[in-house]
Amino acid sequence: MESPLVTKKGADTLDSLLAAAKNLADGSSIRDEIVSGIYGVSSSICRDTVAYRDKKKLNSTNKLDAIVTSKIWGFPIMLGILGIVFWITIAGANYPSSWLASLFGFIEGYLTAGFQVVHAPDWLHGVLVLGLYRGTSWVISVMLPPMMIFFPVFALLENFGYLPRVAFNMDRLFKKSGGHGKQALTMSMGFGCNAAAILSTRIIESPRERMLAILTNNFVPCNGRWPTLILLSSLFMAGAATTGALRTLTTASVLMGIVLLGIVVTLTVSWVMSKTALRGVPTHYTLELPPFRRPHIWKTILVSSKEKSLNVLTRAIVVAAPAGVITWMLGNIFVGGDSILNHMAAFFDPFGQLLGMDGFIIMAFILGLPANEIVLPILLMGYMSSGAMVEMDSLGSIKDIFLDHGWTWLTALSMMLFSLLHYPCGTTLINIYKETKSMKWAVLSAVIPLGIAIGVTFTVAQLVRLFGWV
Amino acid sequence: MMKHYTVAFAGNPNTGKSTLFNLLTGLRQHTGNWAGKTVISAEGEFTHNNRVYKAIDLPGTYSLYSNSADEEAARDYIIFEQPDVTLVVLDATSLERNLNLALQVLEITGRAVVCINLIDEARKFGIDINLKAISKRLGVPVVAISARNKIGIDALLDQVERVATGAFTSKPLQITYNDEIEQGIAQLVPMIEGVIGSKYPARWIALRLMDGDDSLLTSLKANMDPKSTSNAKEVVGHGVTACH
Amino acid sequence: MSRTTISLSEAKQGDILRIVSIDVQGVLRRRLLDLGFVVGNEVEMLRHSPLGDPTAFRVSNTTIALRREESSLIYGELIGGEE
């Protein structure tokens, strides 16, 4: 060992050192002197070595800031950018998604034919093709295109330096609800992945405000939930609009509404928590607005879409493939004349109906705890195994499956709301436990959103039915 | 077999530190233009003149004076892990503030290279920086680069090599504080050296102790206790995000 | 000639102040010093956030936003501005 004193005595001596040092430095004036000493040296170095030929040029960021954080334009620009990002995502993902779906459907035909040629048993074809292959290919065709558009666009905004401006614009709202302005940044991370965003809350120094950011991060729809929200809103909410452009526009507005609702819920929950379980004074706040920097456009797009597509493909294999197999088995193992899946769905059905949904949807959410992206595939497989076999070769046929099972726009809306508000995925919960080292808060961060999700969908469903809108 | 040198990347947030790190190590951790983007240190490797370097991307911090967990992590790494080179990445467009961190690092270790990033942007803004003069004042190599546009990278790595191999003898700038502080330091340094030996920078520890920095003391204790040699380090390999 | 001393939170857009005192202790004081809010340094008030608070300041060639809680504790003398 290199340290000569490693005993308890060593530690005691350290304490006495500190005491001696504190004696020497009475009060806080010395701290200022130390920092001012350093600051004085760095400014003297700068005076001698740095020359500014034109101070005005440094203000180019300032001019742009004067617009994007202005009283009049600040919020409209924020909403506009959000809307445009959604619009690009939906408009751009539409065709690739259906191409992928057709491609996978086409391959499935050959796979099935292959299984018939070798006279493979039905169950093997079921597990491998109808379960594993379909589950995986749906996740890929529904998720890959929107994620490969949304995240590169988002990365461009991030690299440009726009996110701190969002935090600057919205800080007052967070302050009023007892949170920290940097919560806006951790929420932005949540669009990508709630589990990663939980780690990013480390930028919030105060434990109380950090906990608020952790508890509410779930209300930002992540990677795994975007496709569900996009698909449902384009299938059901934009139903009346038939032309492509109008349809895309409606879908984008519905998504914006969902995101704004998520923000409202975030602020409300933060406010309630900071008045009850997480009382305390707001801690200090400083936020740097870095200069705007033009990102390397193509490089950012390539890096980010490569990152995302790898992420989606890995998730599809790691989570969707086994989930597909399990769901197929649940749907094809019969107990007392009906499949396990149908038994479960029947059990949850009365509860699901109260919330505007059905038993299959509730079950899909429960089975989808490990990862949100498998909720929709599980649901579709559940529906398909219950008798209504539909050729799955286009996204349009997904709507037929839903309609066959009695879906209305209320079902879609309830499922979207539930998806936005319900508990975060398993990985996120594990991260919350790791970060907070508290079982209580990990459980609460699942229970609070779940309670809100149930409350909101119940209220919406009852109101809609009361007024006879469906 | 040649020794692998370790290089720690320190710097203010938003200085392009992670961009440089990615460029050198070939890692593709996503960078972002906002304070605190690097929350977890990333690790990678790069080679220069056939030498392999282990690179550690520390969290971006404004100082090392323990205002937050990030700063503690960065500080503890430099003090206790004692990297062969600490590369301090500064933003050329706001040098005055950025130099504070460089000065704090130099008080801990002379094995440092100062890297002034975003030099092309600074030139565009009409900022002239006299590198030689800064280097002379700081007593360590100073290199201007643009990580974004890959300007000056080789020159930077040459300097890293010189410091790592000991070919460059640094004379790090030591700030002279007012008499009261200097007298305190003079009294404390022998005591500190008596207790913890010469492994750690005694003058710097004296300053921190006078500043009442309890967290440093906690870290010192943890590092002097042989049982807890694996002090809380959180390093994610290959720059993957924590998401699955 | 005496100059008016005001807190940063009272500064109007475009005002330039030279910091004369910082009435904060502890961690926040340290953070403010790190960011360049040091006695003797110049600070320009850039603008309020669209909702009125926080406020962006230009200090040491960087832009830093502070809430009223913090900016009201930093005092400076008015040395320039648009009025």
C-alpha cells in the first residue's frame, strides 16, 4: 500500500487536519478570496492573450434568442416546432411502414409455404411464424420508420442548442409547480427513452426536485409508446379526413394534444407532490444558454438514425420475439374449452370496459410491462388468436382487426390516454430503484401514474357515454 | 510491451468535449448542446504514434469545487485515479470563464494539456488568441483545435504524448493568494504531508480544507481505507446510453 | 459622480451593470462565482423569459439565466444601457 497511514488513526488525523484548517480560515471570506484569486488570474491571462476585434459579432446568438425566447414568439415557435417534428415523422413514416409490412407479409407467405412443404406440425408453425416472426416483424415495421425520422430530427434540434431555450421559456411553469427548470431537459430526454431520462435527472442537484423529475418522467411518451400513439391516432382520430395531407395534419395535432396533456399532468403531479410528500423550498437555479451551433446535418442524421435503428432492432429481437412466442402460446393453449389468453381477457374485460377499453387491451398493457413497444403486437395477436384471422399485409388491415373487436374512437382514445399515463416500463422502474435506492419511490412511480391513468380513462369513458357520443 | 497511458477529458459543459472524445475514440455517444449532457463518464481508447491511450470522458463541470455530484466525480477522478494526462477542453469563445477550470486542474496536477476548442468559431467572431502567451503563463502545452472540423487534432495528440511520456516538463502556474491564505497553506502543507504522504497534492488539499470542503475529506478517507479501494466509480463502456 | 446601485432583478433590458456585491452564501455563491458573477465583472441584462421569469444575462461572453430569487441578491452599479 502506498498510503502510510491506513488505520483509524489516519482518519482521525484527517479530521484534526480539517479542524486546524477551519481554524485558520475563519468564516466565509477566505472562500471568496480563493475563488477571486483564481478568477483574477484567469482574467489577467485573458487580458494579455485574447483580443476581441469585434464584440458585436459575438452577439449573433443573441439575435436568434431575441426571437425564440421572445414574449410573443417564444411559445408559438415552441409549439410550431413540436408540430412540424410530428408532421414530418408521420408523413415520412407512412409509406415505409406499409412497405415494410407488405414485405414482411410477403416473406411470411413463403415461410408458411416452406413449413407446409416439410410437413411441419401446426404448433411449430404457430410458435415460429405466427408468434415469433409476426411479433418481431410488426414491431419493426410499426416502429422503425417513425423512430428513424423522429429521433434524427430531434437530435438536430438538440445539437443546434434549442433545448435549453425550451427550459428557459418554460421555467416559470416548473417553478410554480415546485419543480426545477432543468426538468424540461430531462423530459426532452424522455421522448427518447424514459429509462435513460431517469439517469439524466442527475443534472438536477436538489434531491427533492430530482425526485419530482423522476416521478413525472413517465408522462412523456417514449420511444416505445410513440408508435402506438401515432398508429392509433392516424387510424381512428383522423378517420373523417380522407386526403393524405389533412390526415397527416390531424394526426399531428392529436399527438400534440397528447404531448401537451402529458405536460399538464407532469406540472399538476409536480405541484401536488411538492405541496404534500415532497415539500420544500425551490433550490437555486442557474441555466446556461449556450451559443447556437449549426449541427453537422448529415452526420447527425446518420449517427442518430443508426443508433435508433439498432436500438429498435435489438428491442424487437430481445423483447418482441419472446413476447410473440409467449402470446401465441397463451392464445393456443386451451384450458376448459378456451385459451388462456381468452380467459385472461374475459377476466379483465369488465374492468377494461369501465375505462373505455376491453380485456385484451388491459392484458396487453400488463404483459407489456417489460417494454412498451410490445403492447400493440400483443394486442393484435390476442385479437387474431381469438378467431378473427386477418391477412396482415397492410397497416389498413390492423384497423379492420380493431373494428372487428368492437373498437370505436373512444377505445382508441382511451388506449392512447392509458398508454401516455400508465406506469413506466420495467427497465425504467429498475433504474428508478437504482437511482433512488428506495423501494417506496420505485413503487410510487408506478402506482401514481397508474392511478392517474385509471382515473382519467374512467372519467373520459363515462362522460363520453353519458353524452352518447359513441 | 508499451504502457497504456490514461487521458482524462475535463472541461466546462458545452465545450465540445464529448465531440472531441467521440472523434478520438470512435465512439458514437450522442452529443448535445446543453449543460450536463454527459451525466455518466464514458470510456474509450485511441492510438497515436503507435501508442494506445485509454480515454475517460469526465462530466462537464464549471469547477472542481464540489458544488454537485458531477464535480465531485470529476475531482475525485483527477486526484485519486491520477490519469497520466488531464486534457482540459476549453471553449475559445468564452475563455475567461473556461480558464477557471484549467487553473483549478493545474493546481492539482501539472500533467495536463490545455485544449482550446471551437477555434474556428472564435476566429469567425473576430477573437484572436495568443496561444504561446497562454502556454507560457500556464506552464503546460496549449493547443487550439476544432473537434467539429477536425482541425489541430494531430498537434494536440503530439502534446498529449509529450506530457504522457514525460518528454515535456511542465511548470504549472501556481496562483499566489493573499497573505492570510498563503500563511495558512504554509502551516497546513507539512501537516498534510505527514498524514497522507506525498501521493496527493498537499497545497491543493490545504486550500480545499481551508475552504471547508468536507466532501474531499470523505473521499480522502475512502481512498486511504484499503478495504474500499473500489470507490464509487460509474463508468459506462463504449458510450452506450443507459437504455437497455 | 455617484452611480445608482440596483439588483440584477431590477435591471432593464440592455442595462449594463458592474457587480458590486453578491448577497448569497454557500453553494449558490460558489456556483455564481464559477459562472462569472464576480465582483467587478460586467453583466448585461438580455431579456426576460416569455413568462416574465427567469432572466437571461450576458456575463463573461456567456449567456446565463437566473430566477428572480437569485438575481435579486446580486447588486451592481449601472454603467451603461439603452436609457
